[in-house]
Amino acid sequence: MNIIKYIILGIIQGITEPLPISSSGHLLIFRELFNTNMFNDLNFEVIVNFGSFLAILLIFWKDIIKLITGFFKYLTGKKEFKKEWIYSWLIVLGSIPVGIVGFLFKDNIESIASVKVVGYALIVTAIALFLVKNTNGKKEDKDLTVKDAIIIGLFQMCALLPGLSRSGMVLVGCLLCKLSKESSLKYTFMLYFPVSLASFGLSTIDVIKQGIDTSLLINYSLGLVAAFIATYYSYKWLSSLVKNGKLWKFSIYCLCVAIFVLIYFR
């Protein structure tokens, strides 16, 4: 039964990570609903998040390799790779706001995290997703500007609050900047990598200090695999819904969860 619980938690992490419904918010909700130490296990949280990271890395592997090689080829004087050079710097620029605020106010943000805060934040997420339901931008990757990157970066910064979905807020920012659905998806998850790597690095330091319970290695490994598989297919589902203009459906889900949370935990 213990192994099954870890697998289920890995699946929950995997499903919620790419979707615009706030994985951190759902983690807080489950911590309140089920009084189990697994939801406070930093080691497991880091491991399943790494599983999700690997899945998204697999999905965008070709894009990342193209950007990295293009970036360095431009440095060597090959001007035909200028768009990869610019796009790479726009990823860095879009990541700066969340990096600064996260570094300066991490403890403050964590101190106000509560299930009720998640409930109200999910309502904001629901409204934001609904507002862009008819948005149909035409801008492609090459059309992304410094102004767009800053605006989208500010949307991502807001998602530091539990319950405000990172992918949801960034997608909303991209769509409001008139990016096409495909370009919005790509930039949303390109911004995921710097944030995820920074968070993973800091959390790994805490894990090393805390130590790992070797008796749970099998449970952790199965949770990682479950998170990897669930994240991969969850992203595919999200991609399909976004490209078909169905992103607003997640606003209904967020609103329903918010109402449940605010009533149940009143």
C-alpha cells in the first residue's frame, strides 16, 4: 500500500505540473486533505519534480539543442543563427523577474502559503484563463520582442504565489502578447527550464543536508517514473487543448476546486 501511495502521488505531480492548475497549489490542498508525512517529504517532492523535468526536457529536447547550438554558432560569427541568439536571450530576460522576486522574498511567500490562499489564487487563475479564451495571436518565435519577454516574465513572477499556475499565467501572458498558440506553448515551457533548474538546485542542497532515507529508494524511484510518464502525457493533452482553443476548460476546473477549498476549509 505504501508503494501504491507513492506512485499515486507521483501521478498527481506529473498530471498537475504542466497543466495550468497549479501543482504547488494542489500539493497544499492534498496536504490538508490527507494528513500524511509523504506530503511533507522534501526528498520525494524533489525527486518527482525531477521526473516531471525529465519528461518536459524529452518533449523539448530538439528545440533546446537547436537553441544552444545556434547560440554558440552565432558567437563564432555565423549570422544566420541570429534568431536563436535573440530567442535565447529573451528566455533569460523572461526569467529575471521570477528569479529576483523568488530570491528576495522566498521565505515571505512561503510564510503566507495556505490552503485558503490557494483557493483565492485559483479563482484568479480561472479568470485569467477565461479572459484569453478567444485570443488568437499570429506572432511566431521570431516576432517575440523584449517588451513581450518582460510582460510574460512578470506574469510568471506572479505565479510564485501558491495557486497561481506558472504555466497558466505564462500562457495567458503569451496569448495577451499576441503570440500564436504554438509559440505560446513553446515559450511557456522554455521559461520552465531556468526556473525549474534553479529551484531543483536549491532544493538539492537542502536534500543533501537533510539526507535521504535509503529504505524508500524503491518508492521514490517508482514515484519518479510515475511523474515522468504522467507529465509526458499531461503535456500532450495540454498541447492539444491549447492548439484547439480549449484552454478555457481549465478555468472551469480551477473555479470548481477553488469553491470546494473555500467551502471545505472555511
